[in-house]
Amino acid sequence: MIRCGQGWQPTIVLRVIEPILSSTCVVKVATDAGIGFVKGMGNPQGNESLALELVGSELAALVGLTVPPFAIVDIAGMTIEMFNGAALQFGPAFISREWQPERRRRDVPKTPCECRGRAPPSRIRHMGPEYRSLPAT
């Protein structure tokens, strides 16, 4: 089953947020479905990089790897400038949704020190140097 466009399908790019320095000159954009990273025709690595991105993402999802939602969006009527100063060509483009990390639960310790019942490093910093090099218990 094809995952492309399943669960996330932007239809229009609203604005450019920032071009990213990368081999394919990815551009961070705002769409009608949220923030995404678009790679379009005319990128320095060639148009075949779009097909490779699609096939690679589909295969990664097929074998159970975590892959951000992705889709194909039509770039038309808007000039999207890449980091190298060139513009993406009009036509289909590969877009991946910006990954949002899961929010932490409140009962999960925030630092490794809290897991072991020790004082966080900020408190240790205020002690003298002789206390910083004590062996772990």
C-alpha cells in the first residue's frame, strides 16, 4: 500500500519560511496543512532525487522505520527560492511534514540525575571543586 499522501496532504504552499543549506537545497515552507520541507524540480542533485526520495520513504515505511508523513504537492504560480539563489521549477515536488516530537509526560524524570535521586547538575556547580570529583556511589 502506498503511504504517499496518506494522513497528510497539503494542497498549496502559502509562504517560504527559509531555504535550507543541503545538497538538494530543501526549502522550509508553510502549507495549508502545516509546516513542511519541500524538494522540487531544478534542485542541484537533479530531478531523479525526487523519485529516490519517494521510493526511499516508501521502502523505509514498508520495513517499519519511522518516517515523517510525506506527499507530492504541485508548485505552481509561486517562486520558491533555494539556498543557492535559484528557484524551484514549477511542477510536482516532494514534501515531508515537519516532525513534531511527542510531548513528555509530567511524571517522567527530566534529567538523568532525577532518575537516580541525585541533585541536578545546577546544584553541583555551586559546590567547591573538591565535591565535583567524588566517586559515584
